[in-house]
Amino acid sequence: MAIINKALIDYPFLADMYLDAYFPEHLVDKGKAILEDLCETIERKKPQSLDDLYELTHAATEEFNELAGEFEEEDSEIETAARDAIGADFVTIAEAYGFDADPEELIAPRDW
């Protein structure tokens, strides 16, 4: 399945992380895939409430929690710049699907 939301089809997920050599590109690719999968899940499940959306974003956040270990294994980490990039993309996704979500709640289970 491909993203069908016109605002997100060509959206440059994690753009700032791609520009920073501190973040291994193949791991940023994995983060981008998590966000693209989130979009596809939202389109498939069509959440009707913020709680429904948060359930989906929390699952994606847990995937980033797992990915954080891979960054650490490569002498990198999901630190301030990465947190900002990831968090901003979660907000962009929520807004693109018509939700006015709390940015912190979108990624509430994060441990990075």
C-alpha cells in the first residue's frame, strides 16, 4: 500500500536527520519507513478520534524506541535534533489527516 494523502505523498520525512552525518542513513531510512507505515495504517484504519490516533502513533513511537538501540550501536543516538525532527513529522502526519493533536501525546511512550 502507498500513502494516498496528497500532503504526505512526497513529504520529506526526517529531512533534517538525512542532512546530518551523525545519523546513519540506513537507520534514518528505517525511521522514515516507520512514519510511512504510520500514514498507511491511518489511511487503512481511519481513526475517528484522537484516542484512536494516539493508539496508532504510540505503536509507531514504540518502534522508534526499538530503533534507538540500533542508533546507539552505531555511535549515534536519537537526541535533541532527532527528537525534534521525529516529533515534528508526527505532528505533520496528524494535521494532514485532520487531527489537532497534542504533540507530546503523539509520542508519549518515547524513551528517547
